[in-house]
Amino acid sequence: MNNPDKPALIRKLLPYFGQGIAVGIIAGLAIIVLLWLKPFQSQPVVEIRQAADNTEATPATASYADAVALASDAVVNIQTTKTIHRRSHPFFDDPEIRRYFGGPLLPREQQQTHLGSGVIVSEQGYIATNHHVIKNADEISVVLHDGRSAVARIIGTDPDTDMAILKIQLDHLHSVVFGDSSKLRVGDVVLAIGNPFGVGQTVTQGIVSATGRNQLGLSTFENFIQTDAAINPGNSGGALINSRGELIGINTAIYSRSGGSQGIGFAVPTSLAQDVLTQLIEHGQVTRGWLGIETQALSPELAESFGIGTTQGLLIAGVLHNGPAGQAGLQAGDIITRINDTDVTQAQDALELISKFKPGTAIRLQILRNNQTKDLSATVGTRPASD
């Protein structure tokens, strides 16, 4: 059946359909305009990348905490006590004199204390430190990193290298791991661990500034590592470690005009210290070869005065009477040019070369005397102990 009202209804709805189509067309045009304008909107000059929130990310700076943890338990604080005997004039012992001056007299004995550091080199209780740290001490106390303490006894000292070995009786000790100081390069990171000014164990960081430093007048046999890691009074005898926590030196001295660190510190390298410490532990002393001579470098002026055209060699300034060199016929004024198969140019090198020979060893000396070459044979003696 047909609906007579349908045409009328369509006529009424047509205006509304027209309006909807118009709105749709306008909205579509607006979207097209926005999409066209988007490339022209302002963009940031620099794109900044934000770090992800990752708590397990690698730290931004390097840390040497693992190296310190490996070595710190082996570094100890050392306190020495020395009794000073004060001499007074008998005049002041008279009671009448004391009555007029009034007040008690100062005690004739006073206790002096000094602080230093040390390194446990063996779980049996052997501790390496400097000779000057424990020199003339009446009592030596050692405090470990874990708070335990013990009285130490001296096993042996070697003033020629400023090294000493102590021993304590405690269980469950943590010893240091020795590294190879001969592989150090200038610029390598090093850490100094010790007890500066008695404030407690302290770690400072720096680099190797130089190696093989000698002629500093600090000891007889010098082959120091120089570092700018802060080393202060109280650090003496403490550890110089590499970035892996291995011991590569025993901190010994600082160069300072104020008494504090100025970025120039010196340490005995393990390449030298290890042999010394082993001999001290096993024998209580260090045995070295010796000829009994005093030498000096052959300067151009000296070479000219002796009428020779070279500065290669060492001038013998003095010969100990009845010493090994004297018995071999060496004289003051002779010039040593070779020891066995090694040419000699520096006094320190000759001293170290002779010291490495076992006492009783026969060596060959090539010398210049009156501008003539002579060959002598000498039997190496034992170097006297230094005070």
C-alpha cells in the first residue's frame, strides 16, 4: 500500500541533509589545510636524547672500588713508641734549688709516638713497611683494617732501600697481591692507601709521573716510582696499587716544602722491594756484593785532565784499604770501564751491578791507568750493613 505522505517527508529532510554535507566538506578542507601546514611548524634546533630510566646502567665515571676492596684489608696502620731520656744537670736535683725555682721538674723520660703504614705481604703475619717508620722504636703497634690490633716485632731492616719487615701473631689475615712494577707506564692510574696524619685509612688516586727516579738522596739504592697521588706524613710504608688492586710499590717519601703533598711522591717498586723483603723474611738481612771503592762520574773536565778522549767509565776516587778492590790492586785514580761484559758509565749503575753479585764471586775489571788498559780480577765481598 502506497504512503501518500512520503514525498512531503523527503522535502522536509532535504535541508538537513544539505547542511550535513556542507559541514563534512568544511571539516575535510580543514584537515587538508592542517596537514599541508604541518611541515612549516617550528622544529627544535638540536635533538636532545633523554637517557632511559635504567638503574642497572653502566656508571658514567670509572670506579676503582673493586681494586681498593682487593687491597685495603692488607694495609695496616702502624704506631711506634720511643722513650726519650732527658739529661738534666745535677744542680737542679738539689732539693733546695728546686724549692727556690718551684714546681715539679720535667720527667727525665718522655714517650714519643710516630705514625705510619704497612702492608701485609703474607698470611703468616709478615708486614712490609719503611725502615724510617720503625727506626729506633721501643714498641710497635699495628692496627688492621678490621679494627684488630697487635704488637709487632722487627724481623729485619734494610736501610739501603729504606725497607723493613715486621711480624704479628693474628689469624685470618688478608695479604696483598703483588703486581709487576716493571710493566708500569707513565700515565698509568695508581692508588695510594695509607694512614695520612693519623686520620685513618685513606685512598688517593693519581698517575705514574715517572719511573726509575734515582739520585734523590733518599736511600743508597734508588729506583723510585714517582706519582702525583697524594702522599702525606703517615702514608710511609703504605701500598701503591694499580687499577687491578695489585701492589706495585711501597710509598716512601714526598717532595714538599710545606710538609704536605705537592703532587710529587715516591714509592719503592715491587721489582726492587720483593727481593729485599724475601731476604729479610728468610735471613733477617739483605746480602749484597761489595768492592770497597768510592767512585764518581768521569766528566769532560776530568777526562781532559787525565789525557783521555772519552767520558766512558768511572773514576776511582778512593779505595778501602784491605777491601776487595784494594786486594785486587785497584788504586785511586784508576778508571773502571767495564765489569765482566758490561760497560760502566754511571756510578749508580755500577753500584747496583756489583751489589747483585754473590759475595765470593770472582769478577773481571777492565781499567784505564796512565792511559793504558789493564785487566784485573777481584773477589766480591759482602757489603757492610748500613745504620
